[in-house]
Amino acid sequence: MPFTPDSELDLLFPSEYISQDVRSQLHPSLHIRPLASTDYKRGHLSILSVLTVVSDPGEEAWLAQFNAMRAAQRTYYSLVIVDRASDQIAAVGTVFIERKFLRGLGSVGHIEDIAVDKNQQGKKLGLRVIQALTTISENSGCYKTILNCSDSNIPFYQKCGYEKKENEMAKYA
Ligand code: ACO
């Protein structure tokens, strides 16, 4: 599949929200951009499968979720790194913005679902995804950006400038 420029895609949020600094540090064979409505076809779910077991809801349901995220304006920011040669996704990540009554009606950015294709790991794609998402969070006015991760990923997030704080609690339905 030939590379599709941002101008020909239906995007989750404006491309300009992605840091120029991060763009300029990416290898020329790669491109970073917001998630697009056609990214189901570019392997979005298969990239996420490096993170956890992924069940495929089908393209129609995937698109309905994309549209619901976009309708919640200024809340969901999912981005992808695309391999220009194949037009397939190599890395993904999301930050969503929580609005609070505390902290002077402040906001918090929650980073979720970071995944890099197995063949592309260790080439700083994860770092670039985190840098781009953190910039979006900070430019959205968030006073902090947080995430949950396994112990084995702590060194990665430390390399991205994050530090360990408190504990995660979970209750599965
Ligand atoms: N342990 C120690 N150091 C690490 C690790 C690790 N597990 N992973 C990366 N690093 C280091 C790298 O060596 C590099 O260090 P350097 O700057 O000294 O060279 C730095 O962190 C940046 O690494 P990247 O090359 O950007 O890492 P990568 O592109 O492989 O992305 C990621 C890291 C996202 C963890 C990837 O390996 C991956 O997709 N893993 C499987 C899915 C996963 O665990 N996702 C994160 C879940 S947590 C969440 O989503 C909030």
C-alpha cells in the first residue's frame, strides 16, 4: 500500500498537535500522525496485540469507536507511527484528558496503550510516542501526566522522564 499523506486522511485530531521536535527526531522512513479513520486496515489492532490479547470487533465497530472518541472533543488523543514503505502502523499510543474540579479546575493526562511492533522495538519509537503524547498533555494544560505499567517497563518510562509514584489498584468486573 503506498504511503497516504495526512491531508488525504480523516484524523482523530489536528496533525499540528504533534511536536515538531519529535517529528524531526524520527527516522525519515517513519511518519508520526494522529490515528486515522482507516487505520483499522493499517494493522492498528495487530500492533496492540504486543500489549495484550486483542479481540477484533470488525471494521464497522472499530470505526464507531473512533467516531465516539472524536465526538468527545479535546479528550482522546491516539497517535500512530507509520512505516512509509508499507503504510502500515509500527507504533501506537494514547493520552486522554481528564477534567477535574480540583486543582483550580485542572486537568490530568492519562497515557494508555503504548505498543511498538516487535520488529521495531529498541529503535526509540516508544520514546517518541511518549514524548509526543506528553507534549499534547502539557499543551492541553494538564498539570501532570500519569500512567500504569508493569515493573519490567519502569526503566523505559524512567528513560522517558517519568518517575515512580504511589500504587495502582484494580477491580475487574
Ligand atoms: N527495560 C529497560 N530499558 C528499556 C526497556 C525495558 N523493558 N524498554 C525500553 N528501554 C530503554 C531503551 O533501551 C532505551 O534506552 P536508551 O535511551 O538508553 O537507549 C529507552 O528505554 C527508549 O526505548 P525505546 O527504543 O523507545 O523502546 P521501544 O520502542 O522498544 O518501546 C515499549 C518500549 C513501548 C515498552 C515496547 O517495547 C513495547 O511495545 N513493549 C510491549 C508492550 C508494552 O509493554 N507496552 C507498554 C505498556 S504500559 C502502557 O501502555 C501505559
